[in-house]
Amino acid sequence: FPVTISPLGDFVVNLADVSGSRFLKISITAKLYSEDFEEYSKLKGEEKHAYHLRIDEELQPMMPAIKDVVITTLSRKKSDEVIGYENKIALKAELKEQLSNIMHGEFKIYDIYFTDFIVQ
């Protein structure tokens, strides 16, 4: 199935630590797929570009909901819940599930990538 990469944004959230002074700065990119479009590999140049534009057009109206899900999910976390490899993998899975619940169009989330991740 065809996949495409789409940035979901940069986020800075206060973490739920008792001190209230820790924050997470994160950039998230999603790998999206469409089960309905099997001819993607046959597309050339302009057709392929139009396909990617369609993804952007579908995502735009969902961006407020996407950003809300990311911010509310992350702001519930304490710093010790996001630091470390296993915690990052669990966070990706949680975000993927939460975002999949709001994706009602043709394109679905296949994977989540953290392209920036700083806890301070």
C-alpha cells in the first residue's frame, strides 16, 4: 500500500511533574497510508504530486484535532514516563492509537516518528 510522510508539527508542553517546571519539546512526523489507493506505484510526476496534495488537503481540516490530541496526551505525562527508549516506544504507540481514533478520512496513520525530542 502507498505511504507518505507528513509532518504533524512541533510541540512544547509542560509535563505533569509535581514541580511543574519540566517541559517536553517534540517534533512529530507521521507515515500515512491509504488502503483505497492501490495504483500509487503506477503514478508518475504530476499524478504523484496531486496524490500528495490530496493528503495535505485531507489533513488540514484535521490539524486542530491532531494538535489537541498530541498536546493533551503529552501534557498528562511525567518526565520519567517519556525519558528512555521503552518509554518513547510506548509513547509512539499511544499517540498512534489516539491519532488513529480521529482520522476519519481516506488516510490512516501507519507509524509515528519523533524528529526532535528534548525534555528539560
